[in-house]
Amino acid sequence: MITQHCGACRIDTVEESTGPFRTPAGIFADATDELIAPHLSWMAPDYMDADTQMLLFSFKSFVIRTGRLNILVDACVGNHKERPGRPQWHQQNWPWMANLNAVGLTPEDIDIVMCTHLHIDHVGWNTQLVDGRWVPTFPNARYVFSADEYRHWETLIGGSEVGDNVFNDSVLPVVEAGRADLVKNDHEIDHGIVLEPTPGHTPGHVALHLDNGGDTALFTGDLFHHPLQIAEPQLSSVVCTDADLSRQSRYDFLNRYGDSDAMIYPAHFTGTEIGKIVSAGEGWRFDFVVE
Ligand SMILES: [Zn+2]
């Protein structure tokens, strides 16, 4: 759990789970042994499990408190979700809500829920099971979804791409309850808080860009799954909708924010989780915040 500040805003991590996820080649199709070899020394033990050779992933949300708004960024996998095709995410009972409470917040305190995209591990806590029905977890919140992203998955209802049930139990109930705002990919949530298009992983994938008091924070969702992709940005994941566009979005982002003071908050990095992008040789590396 990390508490940071961006200007006058407080930012907390709310973790759901962390651990070995997949081997490099299991998540990045182009991650050959030769490509990975020079990175093994820095990846283990904080970002790769030395025993299994699996990359470590964390699944978490961030909460931004601006003083005017409490904004939840991404909503993890969720509890009690029926995910028969994904044993590690099926009928779970994680302490995510206790972790939200531990940073001093209840569901009633959340004003905005913003999902970087509508994949299975970013929408789960959007809803909770009450008397056998999926209802919005945050009773006072508006939920901000990219309209492009929503339309994409809406057309694939019943398909397997997002895992069975995800759209129907974690997205649609929010829309049906009248709590969703389907927005453009450069939507302004509040002064200094705007969506930034980062398409490719999914068609309407967006980052959240926060400027406050001269500081900048970027909540980048799955633009980068793992710090390996900062050093090797050509690596798109096997679950990217458009691998070429995903790659291009990473190069554009690195060129835009590399060697700046912008603090990057990716959805799945382990260790100290957040950091800055700094140049390294002809490429980039992730300079983690030191705790
Ligand atoms: Zn994800």
C-alpha cells in the first residue's frame, strides 16, 4: 500500500492481490529467452519470481482525493464473480473492500469510478452481489467509461474475449442503473483531470492524466503491464486487441513523458509500484519510487 501526493491530491493504492502471473512468453508472445536474458538480473525478485520464472503482477486500484472529488481508478477482479474459464479469478473473496476502508474510505465516499478499459481485471468492483443481483458498489458515484470502449464490448456480449459474464455482471448493471457516463477519450473529469487516449490494448483504452500544483500523475492502466515493457516497448500482450496500435501507444507515451517529472501509476506493477520513465541508452527504463 502506497500513499503518494500529486500537488494537493492524495493518492492511495488499494490492492486486491499480487503474485506470480505468467511467464514472459505467456503474456508477451515476442518475449524470447534471448530478449529476456539481459533483464533477468533486475527483474528478480521484485518483478519476477525466481523459482517459477513467472512475472509478478499486482492487481489494484488507485484512489485520488482531490479535495473536491474522490476518484477510484480501475476496479480489479471483484468478489463472488462467476469466472469458470479463469480459475484464479473465479468466485474469489479478496479483502479489497477492507483495503479501501484501511485508507479511510467507504463505498459511499467515492464520487467517480473511472475504468481505463473494460477488461475482466479492471471492472470487478464496479458491482457487488446483493440479494442475488449485481448492483453498483458505489452508491453515490458516476462511472466514467470510454464510449468507444463500451460500444466495442457491447457488440461482443456473450463472446469469450472478456471472459464469460464480465460485461453482463460488471458493466451493464451500472449502465442500467443510470450511473454511467459514456465519454470521449479526451474527456475532462474536472479541472486538471482529463482522459488521455492510449488505444491498442483495447480500442478505447485511456489513461487518466492528473495535473495539480505543478505535479503530474498518469494512471496508465494496461498501457504497460510490467516494467519489462518500458525497456522493451515493442512487447504487446497476448490479450491486446491490436498489438501494433498498443505498441505505438507505448512509444508515443514514452516519448511524451520520458525524462519528465511525471509520476506513472501502472495497474499491475509490483515492488514500489510507481515511478518515472528515464532514458537508458537508446531506450527507457522505469525508475521506481524508493520507499
Ligand atoms: Zn489488466
